Amino acid sequence: RKIFLLSCREVDINLSITNDDGKRLKYFDKREHLLCQRNGKYCGWWLRSKYVPDSSLVWYISSEGVVGGNGVQYLGGVRPAFCVPSSVKVAKKQITSDVEGYVFSIEE
């Protein structure tokens, strides 16, 4: 798989009620990296992990960074992740006057 939604394990949520795959990503060593913004406002987002205590829910990270299980009635986004070969150069770039992003370049 090259593009995927993040799991509890990948964002370093280690609770006995997670049933998960993937490997922990160092980026999420900082808990503030669980926070996500859209159009300058913090928003909640979904993980791909099943919420074990209630099979009708999935794991969700709120706009405040609180982790729990929620159902589809809660508005939320996703933060897709993807695999990039180690040969790809990644650099931070100012996209607009108020937005920073990352750009990739592949050297032949």
C-alpha cells in the first residue's frame, strides 16, 4: 500500500483497547502533532483503526487532540499518509503567504 489512513499504532496511541497494525511514526512523538488544521481552524480527524469497545465506532482525534471512539455523526477529516522512497528529497516550502507545506523532488 502506498497511500493509507493512519492507525492508532502509527500515531503512537498505545491502549489495551486498540486492535491495530502499522509501525509507530516518530513524527507523532510530539503530542501536538495530533492536532490538525483546515483553513486555519483546528478540526477533528479519523483514524483507520476499529474502536474495540464498540464495533460500530472507529478511532477519532478531536480538534483539541483528545483521542476516542466516534461514529459517523461526528464531522471529521482524514490525514492520509503515504510511503515515499528514501531517494526522494523532501523540503519545507512557503506555499502561500500564510501556508507552509512540503514539496518532493526525485533526482534521477
